[in-house]
Amino acid sequence: MARALAAAQCAAGLETENCPVPTDGTSSEDEASAGPPLNCARYTVELLKPIGIVLEETKGGGEIYVAEVVAGGRAARRNAESDALAEGTDVRVGDVLVSTSAVATTNVQTYGEVDVRGGEKFVTLSARGESFDTVLAAVASHRGGQPVRLTFQRCFAAEGGAA
């Protein structure tokens, strides 16, 4: 959880020391907001926890994808109750997580030997290049009633079928 908080604070510009420097010259937010590759589409959903999605990391690491949409869970209910299917924003197995929101603490005050964290800022954390644990901690940083904003990418074969 602490690593996700630090990553979220780096993404929000609240922390500058020990922040990872992207090797391709873009920030996490730049990468998350850049357009999808050819034959791919991106969509964003907001879900309360528990989100009803099982995420897994690819064997070589680097990508986190939807392994299961839990039957009866929030994502499945969203898919069924909205125009998500028609709009192409229904969460599907195989969709790749591009980014997630996270809640970062904006200030810390020390009283004696106790650190009290206060203030919150919602930030976007790119899932690409982050560890699986960091991404899950970012999702977990939301308290009850705070929606988790997830951006997924779905790619299609050149002829229009799912890849």
C-alpha cells in the first residue's frame, strides 16, 4: 500500500524524490492519456469496491488484464444494466488495464511520534510498467463510496474480430 501511495504521489506531482523516471520521455499520465494503438479502443469505467473484476498479470509481466468478470459483481451488473455492450464499454475478459485512479495523501503532520495524514487527491496511475501489487494497492486506496476509475484497452484483429 505504501508503494502505491508513493507512486500516486509521484504521479500527482506531490513527491519528487525517488520517483521513477520514464525511459521513453513520457510520464505515466502521458502514457495513460495517449491514444490507443491501431485496431485498439480504450474505455473508462467507474466502479465502487468490490469492483467485481479479477485482474492478473501476463507471464512476462508488464501488462495487467481482466481474467474474470465476476458473475453478479459490480462490473457484470454495470455491463447488464447499461448501454455498455452497445457502446463497447462493457468490461470483458482479456481487456488490458491501462490506468487506474488512486487516492494520494496531500499532507502529513507529525504530533509527537504519530504521523497524521490529511487531505486527499485523486490521481491517475498508469498500470503499464507498475508492479501488480502497486496497481492493486492503488485500487485499494479508495475508501467505501469513492469510485475507482479504470481505463481498459481492447484490441481487435484487422478484419474487425476480437484479437
